[in-house]
Amino acid sequence: MDISVVVPLYNEQDSLRELHQWIKRVMGEHHFTYEIIFVNDGSSDKSWSIIEELHQQYPEVKGIKFRRNYGKSPALYCGFKRAEGNVVITMDADLQDSPDEIPELYRMIMEDGYDLVSGYKQKRYDPLSKTLPTKLFNATARRVSGIHNLHDFNCGLKSYRKEVVKNIEVFGEMHRYIPYLAKNAGFSKIGEKVVHHQSRKYGKTKFGGLNRFFNGYLDLITLWFLSTFGVKPMHIFGFLGSLMFILGFFLTLGIGIHKLYALANGIPAVLITESPYFYLSLTLMIIGTQLFVAGFLGELIVRHAPDRNNYNIEKEI
Ligand code: UDP
Ligand code: MG
């Protein structure tokens, strides 16, 4: 099979038939063998019954139904597990992404050798409250992930080589960082294609509000931490802890020597407990020790983590 189209959806009853017709037309024109996997993320409208109807009429339409709303990442995760095509395309269900982009996205994977191609909504039809924070977010994501050629990490329209989706684990709200996940899994040929974007035709956006930003940044920090220190927590905690402890230790030593020197020479000196350095060194040593212990605990946890030896082997002969 050439292509699996994975479509996560949450209450998108009005767009589904139109989206299916459009994908079908494009696939037919280019003679692709394909499947469409609709992942119904706990919709409370008629989305699922429409998917069932489509499935009866067209066997290439498949569906996964969540019992409740889990989020876009879990929906993608389950869609990826089921996908069988050599190239996997993800797109939103709201008709904002155009299926006309599929052939080129497919070609870039198969012929240009990309592992992942992300859509880039250069001209976006979303309100400013959405586009402006997105710019900021992408700039940070570029820096942290080291994938400098991507403008639009969170674009719903992407294509993947099959191995990529089988080797990454999209969880929580990490769908925003799939290119970063792919890079961490060893798929480094990541490209971009400018895609058409339209304003939402039916329904309304599921990702509004400010907290998505805050959470987005926290997720980015988590990913960065996991990819740099995930299996060697002692390298950060131990380092910071030792540094603080040593600093505190020498500070204490200095205070002690100073006091002794003053005593021996009969110079009047302040009480040790009245020196601000005393409290500074105390704090440094205590926090230093705690960080060190945190590192040890981290190592113990990693040692027992089920995926500690989860290496991504490309080939074995
Ligand atoms: N979606 C989902 N589960 C959710 C929220 C959204 O499957 O909990 C789907 C949604 O139906 C759509 C896609 O994710 O197909 C992108 O959502 P939306 O269009 O609301 O995001 P936006 O384009 O506004 O960023
Ligand atoms: Mg949308």
C-alpha cells in the first residue's frame, strides 16, 4: 500500500464526507493505493456514525473510536500503530489542510529521501491571537530541537516514512513536537513544504486559550531534558549538586579560617551566624546535597525503566 492517511478528529461531523471525497479524488487521479484511518477522539456528535457509513461504502476507510476524548497526540499514536502504507500522511479533519498536497508530500518522501516532511502554512487563515504566539513558539522549538529549517512544527499536515511513525511515541500533547521526536529517534532528514491553508469551514478550533502556550513550553523543556539527560540524570543533577556543594564547602572553610584568624590575633570579628556568607554557604551545601541525591534517585529509576534499552536499530543482517 502506498499511503495511509491518518486523520484525528474531535466533533467534526460536517467536514468528514467532504474530506473523504476530496482525498478519494486526489488518490484516484494519481493511482495511489491507500487507506484512510479516521481516529475519532471521543466525539459527542455524529462523527462516528458517519465514519461507519463511509466504511461500509468504501473499504479503504477505516476507523478507530476512543471511548472518550484523549487528545490529538493519543489519536495520532493509535492511528500510527494501525497504519500500513509506505508513507503515512497526517491531516486535520477540519478541511484546513488540503488533500491536494498529498502527491507532492508523498514524492518528497519516496524520491527526495526525506524521513519526514512537515507542512508550512506560510499564509495562515487563523486569527492573530493564534498566529503570533505560534511564531514565538516555533522560534523556541527550532533552537531547542536544533532543527533549524522548520518554520511550522505544529502543522497538522505532515508526511512520514513508515519507519518513522512506527518508531516514535506521541504522548501527552507532544504532537506539537513530532519532528523533534523523530530527530531523537534518529530520523534526521526532515524537510518542509509550503502548503495551502484555509480558514475553518465548520465547527470551531479545539486549541484555543493561553494555557496551551504555557503547556507547550513545558513540554518542550521535558523533551529537551529527556533527550539530553533522560538516561543519565546524574550528569545534570550530580554536576549541579557537586558544584554547589563545593562552593558552599569552600565558603564555609573561608568563614572558619577568617574567624580563627581573628581570634588568634585578637581582632574583633562578627559572630559567624551574623555573616550573610554563613547562610549562603549553608544553603549551597544543603541544596547541593539534595540535587546529588536527586541524581542518584533518577539513576535508580532509570535502571528499572522498561525502555532503558530501547535503541532504535535500523537494520540487522
Ligand atoms: N482534535 C482531536 N482531539 C482533540 C482536539 C482536536 O482529535 O482533543 C483534532 C481536531 O478534530 C482536528 C485536529 O485535531 O482534526 C486539529 O484541531 P483544530 O483544527 O481544532 O486545531 P487548529 O487547527 O485550530 O490548531
Ligand atoms: Mg484546524
